[in-house]
Amino acid sequence: MSRSEVPLEPYVRQAKEHQWLGWASGREMAVVLDAAITGGQLTVVDVHARRGDATPVHVHSRDDEAFLLLDGAMTVWVGEQRSQVSPGGVAFLPRQLPHAIRFDIPSRALILSVPAGPQENIFRAAGWDLTRPAPAGRVISPEVGREAAERNGVTLTGPPPELDD
């Protein structure tokens, strides 16, 4: 029986029940839905970002990604194209396209990734579960992030955009 033929169980949770992760630059995120819950179909991550938080320029080989901005402001780069996104706006970023995201002010966004797995694996591998204290001096170095990304089919191709970019 293929994974898509396995019946899925209903899943209802409150925000405090999600897995909350610490991430680079003090950012926090909650894994709302993951591969185990959705039968490998969808990952949803709730990101709480600070002004200037940004991804490196990168390319996904295994998953498509979308950002739904709930609050704040963000800039999206896809190749040489630059777009501003305001609350309620969305950016769909198919695999194989170099892209980067920057939060221009404190913001909240949902990251949706299909199929499930690669995105949540990166965040869990390089971040830490906030139900446990962060290890002393814990910093997500560029190398830790790069290794987690590469293990999950994401190639980093350039630095994060700066606020003046």
C-alpha cells in the first residue's frame, strides 16, 4: 500500500502544543504539520521573525515552498527578480529556482512545503527544541545550516540579503 493510500488520522492541536524550535538569530518557529501527521504530503511551519532575518540564496531540489505572510513585511528574491510582500500576500517558490527571503520588520509567516520532510528536517537538525534549554553558547553557524540543508536537498548558493539590498 502506497503512503497516499494509507488513511490519515485527524489532527487537531493548539499553538502551545506544536513543536517550537529555536533558530538562527533568535528566531522561533513552530512545526505545525509535518510528514508524520500528513502522510508525507505537507509541512507547515509558523515562523516568528525579527527585522533583518533572512535566508541565504538557495535552491530546493526535493520540495516546493510557499510563504504566506500573516503579519509584517518581507522581500522575496527569485533569481534577479525582487518582490515586496505585505500581510496576506504569498510567495510560491517552485523547486530548482534560486531564491531568498528577508523579513523587513518583525513578522510572522507560514512556510508551506510539499512534499513534507526536507523543510522540517532542516529546521530540526540545525535548530533546537524549545522545551529544552538551548545548549550554552548555542549558535546556528553557517556551516551547521549548510550541512542540514545539503542533507535535505537544498543547496546554498549565496549570502542572505542585507536590509539595504
